[in-house]
Amino acid sequence: MTRLLWHPSQATAGHTLDTVPADNATHWVLTIVCDDRPGIVHATSGAIVSAGGNITESQQFSSDDTGRFFMRLQVESSASRAGFEAAIAPVADTYDMTWRLDVVGRPLRTLVLVSTAAHCLNDMLFRQRAGQLPVVIPQVLSNHDTLAPLAEFYSVPFEAHAITSPDEKAAFERRIVDAVREHDIELVVLARYMQILSPELCAELGGRIINIHHSFLPGFKGANPYRQAHARGVKLIGATAHFVTADLDEGPIIEQNVVRVDHSRTPAELVAIGQDEESRTLTQAVKWFAENRVLLDGARTIIFR
């Protein structure tokens, strides 16, 4: 059965998607995932033409590992959402596609979880306000109140709930689920949130949670990883952004970056370098996700840059 991926928040984020004026072309983004078979591109292109669409960007990939086909298209069309979906639906049924239709550039409704480290949250909030990151952040949740002034500076609502027991942790995760529903959240970002999510929450929000961590893992676990790295004389510092799964820090990777360092760097300098890499890596992963450029292929990702 064909599967259309869409969240109701798309209609509440400033677009009435099924009432596009006929003389006003909308720039759509269409993503498709299905088993690889002959004729997919031809059939999809034909459906787009029937909807009066003009393809402005096209990327595709066939996975030899999984036998799956992935495609991302940007299309200008005066068709309404309903009209575009009606044109695509028969092709999607024929090829048993999982597909998503969205508006190019629509800000993705994003919930951010933090603990005490400010660098990733500050980078996201700054870039969102500067128009460099296509997200809207209706709330920040934390297990500490340390970053409340930072969120206030950017006029973003902030909530802190201490977690000192299993019961408090379960209550906080219920608050996360409530916030996702309350704000029509499409993406949850762990911006250095230092709590392990339960398997139940990982499953409920599967494919919609992104985490960031230093690239030393599985080495240098626990406190002061950069001091441990300094003591071992590491030559590369980096960061990894990935989807969250029940397997700790082993979800499909979205983006990674590294910087070469040497013996002259102090532990404090390594921390600063690492935080810069974490910030830019997380922000890039969020940007690609918000632009519908990240598609899952089993345990890995397909990124249409």
C-alpha cells in the first residue's frame, strides 16, 4: 500500500496547501522511496506534467544494498495540494511508494532538548532567527534551568524539569510527548541533551529525533572526553549527527565533520574546537532534514545535498 508522509502542522505553519490560486505557482518538494523497478522516473515525471508541474531540481539514487529507489524533486506548479496528490497517487500505488509532498522552504516545527551546554542551542537559535535554518522552534525543554536566559534572549519558551529519579525521567518523557502533540512537532533535536531516551520514546518518535555527540565514541566515554583525548594525544577532533534509536549512539548517521589537531592544543582549546564542530554538524543535519534531503535506507541515510 502506498504511504503518504505528511504532518498536519504543514497546514498550520502559514500555508493553506489545498487552496493555491491557479495563477500563483507553488514550489513543491516531493520525495519518494520504493523498491527499485523500471519506469519509476518516467511515470513520476508524467504525473508531474499532468499536474502542470515543471521540475526545477531532480536527484535520485538506487541502493544496491537494499534494492530501494530514492528520489527528491523540486517542482513548480500552480496545482493545489489536492490536485498534485491526485496526480501522484496512481503512480504511488503502482510502485508502492512511501512519499512526501511539502512546500520548499516551509519552516519545520522543531522541539529542542538541552541540558547545560549552550553551544548547539545558541547556534540553532541564532541561525533560525537569521533566516539561515528553515525551522521554527516553539519550545525548548531541559532537565536543568541553566539555559533559560539564552532561550529568553531569543524569545523562545523554555521549560526545565529536574531529573533525579526514574519517576521524574518518565514524567519528563511524557512532557516531551505532550509538547510534540501540542506544538505539532515534526522534529526533535537533542542539542547536547545528556539523558538517555527510553526505547519507548525512541520508537514513538522514530525517524524524527536527531542527536549530536563528539566523534571519539565508542572511545573516551563519560566525563571530560576532551581531557581524555588530550591525554591520549588525539590528532582528529570531530562530531557526528545521527538519528536516535534504542541502540545508544548507533542510529543512522546524517553528518560528520573532523578537524586535525596536534600536541600544542590544550584541553580547553580542544573543547572549543569540538564545540564548534558539534554546532556546525548538528545545524547542517537539521537543515538537510528540514529541506527533505534526508531519506532512510535501513541503517544508513541517503542525503540529497
